[in-house]
Amino acid sequence: MTPAIFGLAGLTLSDSERAFFRDADPAGYILFGRNIKSRAQLRALTDDLRAIHGREQCFICIDQEGGRVSRMKAPEWLSFPSAEVFDRLYDLAPASAIEAARNNAAALGLDLAEAGISVDCLPLLDVRQPGANDIIGDRALGAEPMRVAALGRAVLQGLASSGVAGVVKHIPGHGRAMADSHKALPIVTASAEELETDIAPFRAIASAPIAMTAHIRYTAWDDQNPATQSPFVIEEIIRRRIGFDGLLLTDDLDMEALQGSVPERAAHAIAAGCDVALNCWAKMDDMVGIAKALPAISAKTAARLERALAGIDVTVPDPGRQAGLLAKRDALLALVPGENVV
């Protein structure tokens, strides 16, 4: 198995993709709007991916956060609110906010399970900081670490109750970034003491099954490499200080925060200690290059992948459950004056 997650070009697998995936045997796949048209089409696509290697427990992920990051869109699917609404409710009623976030994530997870998607790249545990780049913004669960942790834990629980694994991101924290890592490398100059705020939510939920790295250089920890490619950040900060021992994914390797060819970026990340390289854009030359550049998946990574997928269940869920979850969520969010759910 290749320790990589690959994207797909279209609504169905091409012959060349099918042949490549069969040979490369990637750890998983990621879906985007270009792969999504209808409920029947999407389920057929995910069933096809599982059939390539006969794995029912197949890592098929998506960025379905709600708000401005939603790949499965209305009217075919429901719209879900951004994380910020749960932060606002927490100001008034913390327990209600936690329950609302859990119900929201469970309802969202049912859409994913029905579609055959086993992993959602959610929740963000990035602590929101004033003046930072808006790439996080309303996607954050708050500006106070333990609030972020409490709401993030509820999101993970909600997804899991619907048979979907969550991914905490962007470890060790994207909240201070003054640049969008899709376009440039953010450099965070906060002290190690200040960065304790950023890692606190990840430490509180260190038992999460999967995490995604931040393409950010933290000068207090490593003034040469972004976290995704830093052995010190991965081993000392993420694995030891935070205590995360789950499956560690890179953020998308195509982002302009990283340098070198895409296969070189992948090799650097795996050598630094990431478990799996994430390559989103379905460029066949890049995918072939990654498969050639990476070693076979390690026994430790294979065990982490197996643990991450142990609780997934993408059999078609009870269609009546979602309405009840949404009704509970909406009743709780109505506590916030003037709140518009979506």
C-alpha cells in the first residue's frame, strides 16, 4: 500500500485512474465538487472505489465542514452552518452549544454515510486569533482553547455516531497564520509559551483517530521547515507534547506554502514523520511520481489506518434519524437572538 491519499478527476473513474489505483494501492481517496453531481452518482463512485481492492473499510474523505467549505451542495444535499454559530451559542449556554454541535455533526455524517464517504476533514481545532488571515475565520469553533476542545469533541462524537471518522485539523494550530497557506507559507513567530494556547485543544483531544498537519513554519520550534515537513514538530510537538498517536495526514501537497515538486513534497513529509501524504488534484503525473517516491506503508502507519477506520459504517442509514437531529439542533440554536441556521 502507498501511504498517500489521491484525488479523482471527474464524476466516474477513468480507465487510467482505475488501473493506476489498482497498482499503487493508495491508503485512500479524497473527493471534491468536481466528483459530485447526485446522490446516486456519488454512491456509485464510492462503491467503485471500495471495489478496486475489495475493502469495505476504505478511507474515502471529503471537506464537508458546513458554511463556506461544503463540497456536497444544496439542493441535492442539506446546507449546514459554519462552526462560528456554535461558538456564539456557547457564549449563552455552553452545554446547549455542545449538544447542538453534536447533533449537527451527526446529521451531516448521515449525508456522508449515505454517500459512502467514511471520513470527514472536520473539526477544526484551530484557536481563532484577532487579526489573523481569514482562511480560518468563521470555520473556527472559537478563540478560547477549552471551548474549541469541547465543541470539537462533540463534532467527533456526532460524526462517529453516524459511522464517519473525523479529522482534527490543522495540527499544531493554524489560528495565528497571517497568510493563506494555499497561496504562501505562513510564518508564525509566536513564542513557545504563546503556542501552548494553540496546541491545547489538540492535547485535550489527543485520542482523535486522525489529524491533518498545518503548512506553517513556527520559528519557535523549527525556523527552517513547515510543520508538515519538520521532524521536530511532528515527533516532539505533535507526537510527544500533544500526545497524538493517530493517523497523521499532510494538508494538501499542492498548496503553495510548500516548495519543490509534488512528489518531492510528499517524500519530505513522509520522511519527517507524517503517516500519509494528501494529494488532491488528480494530476496523473504527480500521482505516479508520488507512488514512485514513497516507500511502502509502514507497519505502524498501517495499524493507525486500521484503528482510524475501525468504527466506520457507510451502510445506508435510517432516513428518519436526520430530521430529529436537525430539529434538536435548530431548537438549541434558536437560543441565539437572530440566529440564521444556514
